[in-house]
Amino acid sequence: MAKHELLRLLHQKHPVHAKDVAEQWDVTESGARASLHHLRRDGLVRQVWVLTDQGKARLAHFDAESCASPECALCRTEKQEEMLEWLFGH
Ligand SMILES: [Zn+2]
């Protein structure tokens, strides 16, 4: 695959996975990954962070059960909010 073709794909579809590139040009997934890393080294693409299926499952778990982290604004209860307000006021 030419760099031009790869750039075109990245422009049209994002995020692109190595698997997509491998399927499109019938190359191995590790070959596709190497091409993508090459573009990144040249500063032409950047990597994005996306949730894996495992990450989505963890999020669902945290949403349902709360994550038990005291600094998590998503899990703060109203009582804790009141306490913080009382402590720090504003
Ligand atoms: Zn949380």
C-alpha cells in the first residue's frame, strides 16, 4: 500500500485499526501496524485512546456499583457534596 492510500483511508475513516488496514490491502496485521507506526513517527498521524471491550465492561461496572474512589466526581453522593461544601465552602 502506498503512503498516499493509507493517508486517504485515515482521512475517510477514523479511528482506523491495524486490522482495517490489513484487510484493505491484504497485508498482515503486524505489517499494517508497522506502517501506522511509521506514519506516527513522521508526525502524520496520532494515536487515539479508545475503550476496549474490557474497558467498556469496567465502565459499566463502575457506573452500576460506583468505583469507590474518593476523588471521583461521578460517584460523589449528595451527602459527600454537602460535606465538601461545609469543609471548603465557596
Ligand atoms: Zn467513580
